[in-house]
Amino acid sequence: MSDYPLINDLYSKDITQEPTRAGFGRGLRAAGESDERIVALCADLTESTQMHLFREAFPARFIEIGVAEQNLVTVAAGLARAGKIPFTSSYAAFSPGRNWEQIRTTAALNNQPVKIVGSHAGISVGPDGATHQMLEDIALMRVLPNMIVVAPGDSLEAERATQAIAGNGKPSYLRLARDKTPVFTTPDTPFEIGKAYVLREGKEVTLLGTGTMTYQLLVAAEVLSAQGIEAEVLHVPTIKPLDEETILRSVKKTGRAVTAEEAQAAGGFGGAIAELLSDKLPTPVKRIGMNDRFGESGAPTELLDHFGLTGEKMAVVIQKFITNVPRYHQW
């Protein structure tokens, strides 16, 4: 068993659910209480991104930029250069989707501690459709030098992650979802930038999840267990930098790896794991995510099921992978 604290009713149909963006709102307000250098800037989506909690608590430290995402991060970079710790928020489709060049040049290149918060990421945005379902942001942000990339698993972790990046002194990207997702951690569950966590121990395959997909992998592991397959589940909330030690230790034990992300499988989290393993421990890898296509309009649960990103659907894919692909053993 893992010693990572999880809730007791992990697989209950009545599991508590809350959007990760709600945790961000609470975390930003708490960070603002601890450090007066923290300022917040929004692109006319203050309530949607939950930045209104900070605005109400610290109106003098909040700036409404308006629908001008490129200006959003440029102003933030200037504030960072002046000694502030700026958080910017918008939909991920617009930031980093629309202003990636400004993030690259003004924040990452100059290594300024600008915090880019991309809300409403992934296909679970739902009815807004493909234009607003940002699937490429993980790939875009993890290639930037100096950039930290974090995708919290639930709202409680989002709260902790927000406070963590507030004090890390680095440009950072925080990826958040719109819809309610299961809260599987507890107030005592640890979070540290750059750390991955073993949520469930196993020996036949390592399942690596980031963001809200980690919970779906826990469900998949439970389904597989009923079939006699013991899967190890790793939660990887920090996509960059990766916790290489924890990941390699697990994959060396199991000899196979499966990644899951609510994003493009190409170049994203799965790509990061594949790169690590090809360099240091060549291992069969199955990447689950969006496969070279855009999303569609629909209810979040319908879309996750349609694109095979539920625990039950992923369990079928993982079982076939285990059956058809031999384990790699490093002698």
C-alpha cells in the first residue's frame, strides 16, 4: 500500500467534486495574505478563473487588463521586474494560447517570476467546443526554458500548488479545469514542486497521470485489479521539472508505462515521460490523450467518455497494452 494520504471513499459515486479553479482562488487569496508583493492581473474573466476572491480581499493589488492577453503578461513581467510577484489568469485557450510569444520573451527569457494561470484547459470545458478546449498548452509551456509547469489533480492540490508557485521565484504555468472533478486528496496530502507521488503500488505496469486524469487512472487501476492486474499509479502534478527518481524507480520495477493527460498526446506530458525513459530507461510506453485532433462540443462527462479518457475506457486500453507488450527488464 502507498502511504500517500487519499480520501476513504475513493471510488464512491458520491465522491466530493469541485473545480480545480476553485482551489486556485482560495490559494491565491491565502498567498496574498502571506506576501504583500503578490499582485493579480486578469483578462476580463475574474469570476470564471476565481481570481475575484483575491480582488475582493486586495482591491489595490488587482489590475483588470481587459481582453488583451498579450498585454496581460507583458505588464506582469514589468511588475515582476519591479519586485512584485504577479499572477495572471485567463482561459488557457487565450493564455498561453494567444500570448505565448509574450510569455516566452518577457517572462521566460528574462526569468521573471510571472505566474500564468490557464483555466478551462482540456476537453472538459464542454459545450464551448474546440475553440475553447485548450489541448496544446502542456506542449507549449514545457518547452520554454526556465518555465515550471504544474497540473494539480484536484481543488485541494490546486490550492497548495498556487501557494507553492507564489514563492518559487520562477516563471510558472498552472493548468486548471473548468468542470467539477473528484477531490481525492486530503488536507494532509503533501505537495511539493518537482515531486511525483505513488498513490497505489503494483508490479505489472506503471500508470502515470497528471492533472485530473490521475483520478481516472486510480479508477482504471481498480478495474484492472478485479481482473488480476496490479497496476502502480503515480501522480505527477509537476510536469516540469519531472521527478525522475520516483518515475524511474517505479518503471524499472514494472517494466511498462502508460501516461494519461487531458491534452494532446503529442509533445505533452506523455511526450515528457517518453523522452525521460528513452534517455535513461528504454521502456514500452503507451500514451493516452487526444490523438492529433481537436475536441467537440458536448457535456464534459460525454466528451471524456467519447475520447476514451474515463477510468473504465482507459482500463480496456491498458489491459490490451499489457497483453500485447512484454515487460522491459534491465539486467
